[in-house]
Amino acid sequence: MTATPAPPVLTVEDLTVVYEVDEPVTAVRNAGLTLHRGEILGLAGESGCGKTTLAYAVNRLHRPPARIASGRITFHDRSGEDVDLLALDDRELRAFRWDKLSMVFQGAMNALNPVGTVRAQLRDTLLAHRPRMSRKEVQGRSEEVLRRVGVDPRRLGSYPHELSGGMRQRVMIAMAMLLEPQIMIMDEPTTALDVVVQRDILREIVRLRDELDFAVVFITHDLPLLLEISDRIAVMLDGEIVELDTAAGLYRDAKHPYTRKLLGSFPSLSGERGAFIRTGVDQTAGAPTEERA
Ligand SMILES: Nc1ncnc2c1ncn2[C@@H]1O[C@H](COP(=O)(O)OP(=O)(O)OP(=O)(O)O)[C@@H](O)[C@H]1O
Ligand SMILES: [Mg+2]
């Protein structure tokens, strides 16, 4: 991070999300964070601490029994306009999602429609938001996003079952980039993949961020990985954000005992960290090669 952070693109204040079941669960409690333009913010914490619930609430994708009990979520548009996300109606929300903020869901590898080709799924999302795009423009944009994530555009005609897990995941990331959103929330986008594919994809996300300047909220319980790719990291424990610092600051000088415990639970963190992906980015700064994974 530079000394002067970029302006904010998203502010979450005092957010509380409750699952209204027999014994209500407060899955997110008074959470606050600011996401800056173009930054990669890691969100770490053990299973069940509320990461996905937080991401869904920010995207207004939470469904009953989940309820936002309190808080404010503000999107600071590039145009200078501030949007109160909790005040949007359904139509406004549909226009907002994918366009300004997109999400790659946990288990997204299986989120593609099995009976639609990649082309059809990219086209449907594009046309829902840009109804006046010509067929040629739709084809051009679809090819471009696939190329950006390292998938051969010839795959446009493929069905999801014809793609490897890594490729399906890349297609989901391509879908999330399709409308050039200002924020991408990625919920465990790579945990189901093997380590090499995971690294490749992460490297690409960092590179794309460098090129296209969107902000990323990257959710995982893999703290070593977050330390490598994130500008800042928020640590969640039992629904609360207990620490938020730069990756370097957190690594050097974690304040919260839980963060220290988390750091201590990864033996790999005792050695040199962080060189791999960031160096990798520099080395792969050109066009992505086709058809990895
Ligand atoms: N539909 C639901 N009804 C009741 N409780 C729920 C529901 N969904 C989630 N929870 C509870 O909310 C808490 C937070 O869950 P959440 O899925 O947000 O955690 P997470 O940090 O994303 O976990 P993971 O790392 O396993 O994905 C957990 O205690 C979970 O049991
Ligand atoms: Mg989750």
C-alpha cells in the first residue's frame, strides 16, 4: 500500500446479520470496513465465522432466515455518486449487481448452468445489462474476457461438463469481470482446485487487478495465501472483524491474540513469505497463455 490510500469504493459500517432461526445466530456482528479503489482486501477466519454471510449481505443476496439487523453499506461510484445499498429496490439491485459489484461464489465451479454453453451464459449476462449490444460486440467482449483469464475463446461453444474444474473457475471469474465492475468479491474461489492451478489463477487475479483496477475482497481461511496477494487483511472471529491491517503489518505485528494464533497455526509462515505470486505477476505481465488448467 502507498502512504495515501486510494479513495474508498465501499464502506461497511456497523453491520449485523442475524439468522432468525429457533435460536437466532448473529453471524456478523457490528462489522465495519472500508475497501479502497483497486485494493485486494483479504478476509480470513475459520469456518463458520461469518465470511460468506458478510459477503452475501454486502451484495444484498442474503435470504431469510438471514436478516440485516443493523448497519450501513455504501458504494462510492466512480462517478462520485454514493449509493446506499440497503436502500436499493429489486430493479436497482439487479442493475447494480455484476455491473458495479460482482461475486464469485463459494463452490462457483459448479455454479455454471449445466445446459448452457459458455457463450450463452456470457451473452445472457451481457444482454441483461447492455441490451443494445450487437451480436458482434457480445461475441467480441465474450472472447476478450475469456482470453483475459487464460481460456481459449474457442471454448465459448463448450458446455460446463466439457471443461476442467480450473477452466470452469476461470469462466466464473471471466463472468464476474464481464461488465467491468468496480468491486469483485471472491468467496474461496480456488480452494477446490489443486495448488498449481490455484496459484495460476491467483496470479491472474492480481495481474488483472493491476491492469483493470477493480477492488477485490478475497475470502479464504488460507491466511498464508492472503498474506501473499492482499494489500490489507481483515480477520474475522465469531462474526466480528477483530483485526484489519496491511498484510505486512499483520504479519510483523498482529495485535489480536486470535490473529497471532492463526499465524502460528501455519508452519509455512515461519519462513520467507510473499515472493512467489508477486514476482509471478511481473513475470506474466504479458498476455495470458491459453488453456491452462
Ligand atoms: N441458513 C442458515 N441458518 C442458520 N444459521 C446459518 C445459516 N447459514 C449460516 N449460518 C450460520 O452462520 C454462521 C456463519 O456462517 P458462514 O457461512 O457465513 O461462515 P463462513 O465463515 O463463510 O464459513 P466457511 O469458511 O465454512 O465458508 C455459522 O455459524 C453458520 O452456522
Ligand atoms: Mg463461507
